[in-house]
Amino acid sequence: MFLLRPGVWHDVAAPGAGARVRATVGWRILVPGAAQWSWRQPERALVLFGSFAAAATVAALSWGTWTGGLVLAFAFATHVVSALDVVRQSAFPGFGRWMPVASISGGLAIGVYVPALSLAALTAWPVTVPGAPGDGYLVNCWAYRNNQEPERNEWVWHRPNPWSELKIGRVIAQAGDEVEWSRQGFRINGEKHAEGRPYRSSAPPGEMAYQVPEGHVLVLPDAAARGGESAQRVVLVAREQVKGRAWARLYPVWERQLLR
């Protein structure tokens, strides 16, 4: 007989003893506090799970900031402490002081956190708008892989030209669309658009018409697309300069929303 965990004795000679221990732990080691809860240790389970859940929530809400990174590190440390507690209560004899810490930290980092953060970086990369550090977006860098084309009204992360900084804007016309500018206003495929003008100049030509060329999209800059400036010039952007799709506005916090 030996003490498996506080208050529970286990017979080492009992058939299937190791299987029962593994079943008790199993996947629960991936959820901080889950194994402790199954072992009827509610106080310990609630402290571990509550600390992890609070830290993970704050890290998600502050994603892309130093605060978010530090709180995520705290969530990871809480997860390691929970898993270490599971191992120390389940294993007999012990594995020493540092071996469990190193193996659990490395296992969770490589098996859980690195893949999760890599996926988040590809599908929800946080970006800021040049000249407006308080404006932040989440960008899906995988959105246009495999030659997928940006759709009309999608928000994109793009370079207006190969030498400029990456910016955010909304696609208002695709390849093949007819764009017209006249004294009656700005039209795309015959439909009037209140936003946009063809040139940066304060005196654009009186009339102009063209078709968006193959491999290009017409983009309305961020400020105009959100209604901040109604006279922003539209930009003809080459498809290879579109680096991802912005799918959520992250900052300022009070303007957080999904982009449609």
C-alpha cells in the first residue's frame, strides 16, 4: 500500500492499478485544476482553474500588447504548476525537483502553447495603422493563400505601393469592375459611391473612366472606409501587395467589433 494522494491509499499489487491512475489523470492535465477537481480537492482546483481562466481571458483581451504577453506568461506558469501538482500527487516514487518542472514546461510549451500561438499569429495577427498608433486590427495572414482573391467590401492589410508601409483599407472594386468619376460623383459599375476620389489632388479631372485591371483591387483607406474622412483618394493595389484580411477592429477598446 502507498499514499497516492492525500486521503487515498492504493494497492500497488492490485490489477490495473496503473491504468486507473492514468485514467484519473489522462487529458485532465491539459485543463488546470481538472484532475484536482476529479480527486475531490475543490479548493485547489478552483484556485488553479480560476487563476488560469482569468489570466487567459485578460491575455486574449489585451492580445498584441506587452500586458497581454506578460499575463499569458502567468497563465502558462499557472498551467505548469497545475500539471506539476498532478504529477507529484500521482507518481511514487518522485522524479526529483527539477525533472518534472523541465519536462512539463517543455511538453506544454511544445505540445500546446507554441502550436496555439502560431495559429493565432497566422489567423489573428495584431497590427496598428501607421500614423494612428491607437488604431489596431486583427489580420488573417492565411486568408488569400492558394491564389484566393479579395472580395468586395473585405478589409485588407496591404501596401499601396511596394515601398510604402502596410496599411488597412476596404476593397470597393475588383478586377474587371468599371470605375467612373464625373461631376455627378464617383460610380462603380454604375452604382454611385459617396466615398472616394480618384486622385490626391484637390482638383481631380472633371471626368474619368477605367476598368480595374486584372490582378488588382481598388481599396478605400481605413479612415474613409470608417466614415472618418469622406474625401480620401482610392488606391489601385496589385494583388501581390495584399498581405492579409483584417477581420476585427481591436483598438480602441470601445470600438471593438467584427468587420463586415
